[in-house]
Amino acid sequence: MMKSEIQWSAELLESMDKAVAVIDARDTVVYANRVARELFAARGSDLKAAAVAADIRSAKQPRNNVIFEAPGTDAPWRGQAWPLASDAVALVLRPPATGKARVDAVCATLGLEVQEARLAIHASEGHSNRSIAQMYNLPVGTIATRMWRLYRKLGVRNRAELAALVATCPGADEASPS
């Protein structure tokens, strides 16, 4: 039974439109889904992935704002990275996009202002108040207050409910706003 669960997970990872990779302690890519293999196919990309992994290993904590600039791409890929056991690192990267269409869809669907839509999208992607504050160079308290107001405006009680609501918007699978 465990084997079928692993196969299902691999199929899911292969079907994703995000690059998913695991990089071991020797900076070798030990797993890469289809999108990651295409991204790393560019000359020098595996070295950049190793540099990201080394940075995460030294910090010994997850990072939400990973920026990965692959040779031959027009814009950087963005995503998250987590340290794993044995100094391996998991990396999940979104393809570059402006995110404007997604913000517009969230605004139209939920009746939000642009700033509120961006906040809702980042929070629904799992970003903490602290990481959102860092993205926009604002105090954490300001983000906490804006989150509270957003919850009240949308009638939700927590991030999980907010994420479920944002997921109902058209374009929910597009990249997040910058």
C-alpha cells in the first residue's frame, strides 16, 4: 500500500506546473520533476540550484522568498525552500509571471482593492505576516492589522478559510504578485 502512495505522489509532482527538486548535501539534484528538469537543462542552472541549497542549509530554516535566475529565462523563478534531513534541501519554484491577472481576478471575484488582493494571495500561499512584511518593507504589526481587516471584510476566521476563498477565484493557479 505504501508503494502506491509513493507512485501517486510522484505522478502528482510530475503533473505540477511548478519546478520541484530535492538537492542533497553534495549539491546533487537527487529528484527533479518535469518542470525542474527543463529549468535545470540550461547550462549552469544546476550550479545555481546548488547555491540556493547551500544558502538554505547554512540558514537552517525554510525560506519563502527564494529567487532563482536560470540562464536563458526572461525573469526569475520564485518559490520556497526547506532544509530536510541529512542536509538535503527541497525547492519549489513558480514560473515567472506578473501575477497581475491573478490580482485582478481576486479583486473582481472577492471585491477587494489591489493591496488587499495581494495580501490575500500571499497569505493563502502560506507566507507568514513577517515574510509579507519583508516583501513590502512594512512593519509586521501593519500586516497583522491588514490581515485582521481582510478577515473581517471577507467573513473568514483564519488563513485556511482565506486560502479556500482565494482558491475559488479564476486564475488561482497563476504566479503570485511581485
